[in-house]
Amino acid sequence: KYPQVVIHGENKPSIQSKYVVTCCGLYSDHLAIKSGCKAEPRIVPFRGNYLVLRKSKSNLVNGNIYPVPNPDLPFLGVHFTPKINGEIWLGPNAILAFSREGYRFSDINLPEFIESISNKGLLKLLSKHWQFGIQETIRNIFLPLQIQQLQRYVPKLQIDDVISGPSGVRAQALDTDGNLVDDFIFDAPTGNLKHHILHVRNAPSPGATSSLAIAKVIASEVNQRFKH
């Protein structure tokens, strides 16, 4: 009855569907390629590590603190983010992950890492911003250097005021010229399937903050493409 089948894991029943919308983050390019789409833009995983301000020092930060973005650099930079549970997160940095799901330094997937470092877009990005990359890596290893960077915004902050926090992995889409894709990328297979499958290969950051607005854009795209 329907033109394609969506498989949910191994040894689980398949689900037949007339229309499919994928929003697969770190694996969005892999899934798009499997359905017959072009390879670009590729996804490169960047891990972002946070520090958390100790509760006894929460008086140091009264609201969101963001740096003025440097247009010459590919990432925003560290910022101070109060959470709804009362925690205050400091960061993140931006480090190339060794795996698409490399939430920890020890998470290593050799084939995925080789795929990343052989990506032409990443190589061009690194050639343009190699100094920034080295500095981020060194700061990631040495906590005092992270604190020194954060003190630009909160001078009273000390190394004993923070503890290690969570990490996230950013599914960064890169074009072949080494530019970070910061807008929507919609894609679909060729042939008859183009009227039944829509891949959201990239969505602008911040995803959680803009989730409702992003959903409206995706819904509008679905209405335009799935008219058959």
C-alpha cells in the first residue's frame, strides 16, 4: 500500500508509512544517503563540555551572559546559562569528537573518526582556524585556562567555584569549502520517493530554544512537498 518501509531497530517489526520525515541529527547525512540523496553536506561531530557553578557561588551570575560573536571564528564561545533547576552552566567549548556519539573523551569509533578527519570541508575549516583549534584543545585539557577564559566575563570566578558538568555533541553540517552550515537544509530522494520522504539534514541553532519555530518551518515544508 505504501512506497517505503521504516525499520525500527534489529529484530523488531517494520512500520509501513506513506510519508516519512527524518530529523536524525548526528546521522542525518548517513540516512539521507541510504535513501538516494547526495552526500553533501556531511555531518562532523563536535563535543562541547560544560562546567557547573557550585551552588554556593550562584550569586556570581544573575542571568544569561553571552559573548559578542567573533565573525572570524566558527563557534560562539563560552557563555553562562542559568537552568530552570537552579544550576548555572559554563561553556561549552568545541572539540572534535572521536565518535558521532562521542559524549566522553573515551568514546572512540575509529571508522567514524577517520570519516571526519578525511572530510574535505573539515580539513579546510581546520586550515583556516588551526590556531583556534589548538587553543580549544589545550584549554580542554587544562582547567585553569578554561577559568581564565571565563574570568573575562565574571572576574571573581575561581577554579574552586566550578565542578565538571555534562557534555553534548553538536551535529555540525559542513559544506565542501569548510563553511559551517547555519540554516535549514531540506533534502529528498529522486524519483517517486521525493514526494514521500523529507530529510531535515540541518536545522539552525539553538534547537531547543527555537524548537517551536523550527517545527513551524518543517511543517510548512511538509505541506509543500507532500501534496501528492
